[in-house]
Amino acid sequence: MSRTYTARGINLKSVPMGESDRLTTILSPEHGLIRAVAPGARKPKSSLRGRMEPFVVNDLLIVQGRSLHRIIQADTCTSFPSLGRDLAKLAIAQYWAELVLAMGESDHGHETLYALLLGHLTQLAALDPQARLAGPVAQLVQGIVHLWQWGGMAPQWDRCCLTGEAIAPPLEQLDQPRWRVGVSFELGGLVALPQPAHLEPVRLNAYLQAAETYLLQQLSQNPTELVEPPQWGEAIAWRSLERVLRHYSQYHLGQGIRSATLLDTLFIEEF
């Protein structure tokens, strides 16, 4: 027997289905990830047409089916039109959506995740479209770190995975090129260098310099708050962090991040 229920949710993904329908994946604070068909949403005169676009927030009336749910009504609460007008912002929002789709679950309340993603989308949409790409990249990195912390899979940024000793980048010389630490995806965190001679050496997947390490440590201490971008070489530091976090995400999720390809093109043009 079918059951009708209400839900508020953010559209994360929408693909064509059949002749005129759309299959939409929605993040709801009460129900987690919902996969539902929007009947006739691709028809020009459908009331659901614009409301099923990615990153639109709707109040929904849904009929629960045996395999797929069906949306019978949608009233838009919030939308982010600026995301569709800016390729960098759109790619960043899609990047976050891919992480949420990989980590989220159905039939489980995700109030914190919903609020976290909505907050980041709101701040991303409000960024000055004339600003250099460093601003959106900083927003992207912070969103990635916060999502990993929500999922309980964030790397250990403050201590060495091998020795447990605190890792403290030199704050007075954050641009010091000779200071660096290793990153082990397998161990899930940082490895102090040089590696201790009395321990079996660990394979390192990446390296971080002082500025990048400092940023990650600040982010890990503020799981839901944005850290102001620093004034020293921020674009390069944020860009380097995105690369490391992307590969870390792909390693642990077992899948690539497709939206990162577009970002790479934009990064090449900017930096």
C-alpha cells in the first residue's frame, strides 16, 4: 500500500527518465537521500520542470512506491540561480553533491549534513562573481573537509600517524619551502618527516608544506565554520589542498569525482 509523506530537500542530481519524466536524488534532513520520479517534469508546461533542477530546495509531497518514490507536488523554498551562471561555482556545488551522494544514506535522518551543505551552497552563491578563483577554491576545500568530518572519515591532521606526536607547522614562516610533511591515504593522515628510522617506512601519497598543513589544522578545529583565507599565496595553497583531498576522497570512496575535470580546466586558465 502506497504512503504519502512530506519532505524538504535539496536536489543533488537529476537525470531524464522515460519520455518526459525526471529521476531526482534529493537530500532531506528527515529522510536522508530520496530517489524519486518527477512525472512529466521535462514537459514545457509542467509545474515541476524548473523545481527539479540541481540545488533547488523544495517542500515536497511524495508518494512512496515499492521501488521508486513519486513526487506529486513541489513548492520551491530556495534556489541558487547564480550557480548556473558561473561554471566554477556550479562545478564546486556538483563536487560537494558527489561526495554527499557517496557518503549519505537513505531512510536515515541527515539534519546536520543537510544544514552543512545548505550553508556552503548559500555562501558559495554569495561569492563575488568578479573575484579571482582563489575564493571559490577556498570555499571548495573547506566544504570537502567539513563533509569528511561529518562522515567520520576525515584524516588526522594534527598528529603523526606513526608516532602520535603533534605536528606543528612553523607559524612564523608559513612560506618556508623546506618544511613539509607526508600524507598517507592508507593510514588516514599525516606522517612527520623524516620518518623514524626505527619504524618500517610508510608509502606516502602526497606532501604538504607549512601553509597547507596550517589551513587543514584550522579547518579540522572548526568543523562547521569557514576559515578566512590567508593573505600569503592563498590561491596556490588552496589549489594544492584540493588536489590532495580529491585523491584522498577517491581512494576511500573507490570512485572518481567527475566534476573535478571541469575544475581542472578552470584552474589551468586562472593560475
